[in-house]
Amino acid sequence: MGERKIRVGELIKRELSMALHGRWRAESVAITITDVDISSDLKKATVYYSVLGNRESIAKAGKFLMSVRGQLRQIVGKNVIIKYTPELKFVYDPSMERGMKILEAIDELEEREHRDA
């Protein structure tokens, strides 16, 4: 079942990304779907998303995703053929933000190293 969950999760991720950036282009320009974790019975999907911007942008994206959740579920149900259309739950994924901070710290260290050399 593990491999099927991964495949279904990837299909849902692709469909959600295409729908968001096709149908709601202006509202979702800063939103990236990073992962989809689907339950073993395929009835619930946790959708992880990342947002470019500040805390206000993150809150705005969360509200937007919740407002179109039903429409996104219909799109998934239409385009991903499985027995049940999963209920979608959106969760902010801060990993991109942390990754950017780590890269900035590395760049800063390298810059200091070059100045001191």
C-alpha cells in the first residue's frame, strides 16, 4: 500500500498545482504545493504548502486555500480516478523558509571567510 499512497499523493499534488496556477493564477502566484500525505484508506489528504513572503502572505494563502478547498476537491475527484475523493487539509510547510535561512547563513559565512583571507 505504501507505493500506491505515494503515487496517489503525487497525482493529487500535480492536480492541485495545475489547478491553482491555472484557474487561480493571481491568488496563488506565491504558493507552492510541497507535498501531499494521504491516509492509508485514501480518504484524507494533508496538503503541505509553502509561501513566498511574510507572515501576512502566509495567512492570506491559508485563507485562500481554505476558501477554494471544495472546488479543489472536485477537481481532484474529476482528474484522479480513485474510489474516494479525499478530504483536503492544508498545512503550512516552513521547510522552504528554513532552507533559505540556512543558505543565507552559509553565504554570509563564505563572504566573511573571503574578507578575512
